[in-house]
Amino acid sequence: MRIPPFVLAAFALAAVLPTVAATPAQFLDAFAREARQADTAFAASAARGRAFFSASHGGEWSCASCHTEKPGTPGRHAATGKAISPLAPAANPDRFTSAGKVEKWFRRNCNDVAGRACTAGEKADVLAWLLAAK
Amino acid sequence: MSALLHEQAGVVEPRTVKVWDIAIRAFHWSIALCFAGAWLTAESERYRDIHVLLGYTVLGLVAFRLLWGVVGTRHARFANFVRGPAAVAHYLRTLLSGRPERHLGHNPAGAVAIVAMLSLAALAGLSGWALYEDLGGEWLEETHEFLAGAMLAAVGVHLAGVAVASWLHRENLVRAMLTGRKDDPRATP
């Protein structure tokens, strides 16, 4: 399996600079660019992101199980019942501003929901949907 | 080792002495299991409540150990095994010399690992509690993960130390932590 150099670079950056500042739009761009490595016609879709966000992917949970169908509103942890601050950047400007956090939480949550890592295309789609959410 | 050899040689009386009381042994294996479980449940939100429960149990166990380190039996008390850097260096030198200085309770190097593990377990548990109660942000998350990683490293050093000391002293320290008994120093040359 060939890993694109910029993915390695992004990974190294995420490891070295966990709090490196970025904007949600930059993450969307980076994930979409990565997705175009596999599919040159890829364009991020908020509709696909919404469907992915609500689907259970064969497991018990969906993203929405904790983050709700309205990511502009606070969520609730499906196991502990603890409050989770809104995921949509419009409602919570801290979201998707740190490469380390973005890498960490996609890794953890994709494993919990889908039982695997998310593809760059899936992350781009979800981010497009979150950026559109109010 | 000697109990078995003595039995084989027809000596019935086990030449061992009680070193670790039942509370110390129960504490040791409980905190080992709790930390292992907390480590294994850390990566998934599905096990978050179990992870938190194990972390709080670790805090309770550390609190008990601190108390038992003051009022417990002889080899459980900190005053009887926590030594300064000079004693630790001396003990490590005797290990290298091939004539290791025997301590019936914890040796001075083991004491360093114990103090490190108790401190890190307490800090990891407290930071985890603060994190779960939303008392801090991302820095607390990073701190908790760092402390847990440091605790794992300290456990690694502890295990390596147990292996090395068991080998050099020709005594099974893992079994001693299970049975509570060690070879009687008056019975062994």
C-alpha cells in the first residue's frame, strides 16, 4: 500500500504539533485533496456527510447517537449521558481547529461507530455537512 | 525455591517467612488489574463508564495503600523500605557486582518504582476525574494521557526490575507476591 507523502507529512505534523492552529475549511480542503488521490472526480458532499453521520454502519451507534442529528446543538454521550459541546463550527468555534484533535477524534469515533478508520472522502463529506449545519 | 527443594530433600518444615500480608497482595493484584483494564478501555467511548469506574477504583486503592503504608504490617510501611538516592545507588551497584544485597521486603530500587507508580496512579486518576467532570479542556486530556503513559512506563520498569531481581537473587518475586512468603534469611546462606 502506497501512502501519499502529504498524508505522512500531515501525520507527522499531527504528531509533532498537536495543537497546531487551523480552520475547519482547511481540514475540509485537506481531506478532499486526499480523497482525490483515489478518486479524481471526488467533491465533498454535505448530503452524503449527513447520511454517513446518521447511519449506524452495521454497529449499535451512529455519529448522531452522541452528537445528535442537529450538530449545531449540544450532544449527549451514548454511554455516560454526559453533555457534549456542539460539533458544528458555527455553534462551537473551537471545533476542527487543531490537527491533533481532529486526527485523534476521527480515529477514536470512527472505530466506535464504523469499526474501522474513516476514509478521507468520508471525513470530507462529514465536515462539509458540519460546516453547513447551524 | 527452597520450600520445594526442602520438601524434595525430605525436610517438611517450609523455611519461609511471611513478608507480604493479605492486604498488600490484594492491593497489588487489584491495582494491576484495574490499571490494565483502564488502559485497555481507554480508546473506545463504548467502555468509557467502565474506564471511569476502574480509574476511581485505582484512586481508592492508592488511598488505601497510603494509609496502609503508615499503619500496616512491617514490610508494608513506607518508613521501612523507602530509602534515599545513596541507598538506591548502593543497592544497584551490589546488583552489578554479582553479590546482590538482599532485602526481605522491598529493595531500595523497587521502592523508587513503587513511589513512582503510586504517584502516577494518583495523578492519572485525579486528572481523569477532573476530565470526566469537565473541569479542564484539551490540556487536561493531554495531561491525563501523558500521566497514563508515564504510569505504563513505570510499570514496565517495575516488571523489568522484578525479573532482574528475581534472577539475581534466585528467588521468585512474583510467587512471593501471590503467597506472601519468601525464603527465611536465617535459613538460607
